[in-house]
Amino acid sequence: MNRFKLTIALVSFCCLFLLACATKVSAATSVILVSTVATQPNLQQTITHTLRTNPNLVLSDIRVQVKNGEVDLYGEAQTGFQRALAQKFLENMDGVKIIRNKISVI
């Protein structure tokens, strides 16, 4: 019975650790949002800053073009997951209507 309790405690600790990590990532990305109504240059700067400073993304030569809330992403990612993650971080950002992810995987 002692091993069973130890296993339950270990699994619980792992779940709490993963939850804490996910919360930290979420908090880090939401701090960058400046205002609810962003103008196009500010939106472009915010998106670029979000993608370049996120420790979960490894993107090179990242370029962002914004026009009327439509965002075009250009650059290179190491994996398809990194490419998709870059888009996910921008989906709920105020002012973003459409995202065209043109990041290539190297």
C-alpha cells in the first residue's frame, strides 16, 4: 500500500508541475498585450515582439505584415509544431482578424 500512495503522490506532483508550467507560459504571453484597440503599427510591433521574445518559439528571420487586421507571418521555424505555435499565440490577440501563416519549416 505504501508504493501505491507514493505513486499517487508522484503523479499528482507531475500534474501540478505541468499545470504550473502552462500557467507560466500563458501569463508570459498575455503580458505583452498593450491595449484592447490597437492601431495597425502598434499591432504589428506587438505581434513581432510577442513572437521574438517568447521562449517557447525558435523562429528565425521573422517578418510580420498587418493590414486591416489581416496578419501575414513570414520566416523560418525548426519544426511544424513551432510554426503552428506561432499562429496559436496570435489567434486571440485583439485586432487580429485573419492570420496567414507563411512560415516555412527548415
